Amino acid sequence: MSSDNSSNKKKPNAFTIIKDDSTDGHGGYGAGTISLENMSPVIVDPNEKKAYVDMGAMHGRSDIERRVKFLPNKEEVPNGLLYWIVWVNVERNENGTYYAGVAGSEIRVDRPIKRAYKSMPEHVTHMDKSLKGKIILEHMDEESKKLLKDFLVEFDPDMWANSTDELKEVLSV
């Protein structure tokens, strides 16, 4: 997994999150409901050469998103370090669970000036596409794709083995 600095020896964060979360506030049956039950955000950090689950990203509160002001133009953060939030959706088929939808969204963070860039429409679109089982990773750099692949394989070799050839091809670096 990730080489975090905690002394916690248990397996960090499974690929499951909010159980039957409703977007309409009252949780009534079927009305405006979208289940994010099987989605997890994986942070890929090519700067530190690691990947890890950070559930805070579901609400824009991952470690890399905290304590910075987001700007709408990448040019305003020319010295920003590259990170990816990869929206990973897990499904089940006759062979068991697998990584079904995987879509990466770019973030640039410049800690010294406390500024960052991310395209909210891109993040929303990629989250939606991941929920629909799409693979959107072609725009990621090779090193980041390798970090993501290594993380997914190590996290659960069976889920990786059950995943689509498309995912395996896109991440074959």
C-alpha cells in the first residue's frame, strides 16, 4: 500500500464509502438518489511516488486540497505540483469484485503561495464516468499511471485480475 508515516499496521481504507447516500436530503426511496457506495478516490502523487485512498476527496477535503485557494486557470499556478484524484468505482460480476470505472482528474498545488488549480467540471464529469464504468486515464503521465497500477494491483490482486482488459491496457506502462 502507501508508505504512510503512521504506525497503524492494518490495511488502510477499503474501496467502499457512503452507504446509500441520497442527494435530496430526506433519503426517500428512489427520489434523486445516487449511490456512491462503491466509489473511492485514490490520490496519485508522482512527486512523492505514492498512491493512497483519501476519502476526504469525496468532499474536496483531501490532504492535498486543504489549506489552498483553488483558482480556475492552470496558468495562475505555474509552479504547482501535479497530483491526480482518480475516481475508482468497484463493481461485482460472476468472477467477483473488480475495478469497473477508473477516471483521473488533475490537480496542481503550489503550497508556498497557498494556491491550486482544479477543474470542477472535469472532476464531476470524471466521477460520473467512473460510476458508469468508464476508463479515462489516457491523459495521465506514464509515471502516474504506473503508480496507480501498482497501487490497484497491490491493494487487491483479485480485483485487478477480474478487471477489464481495457483498464489493464491503459495502465500497461
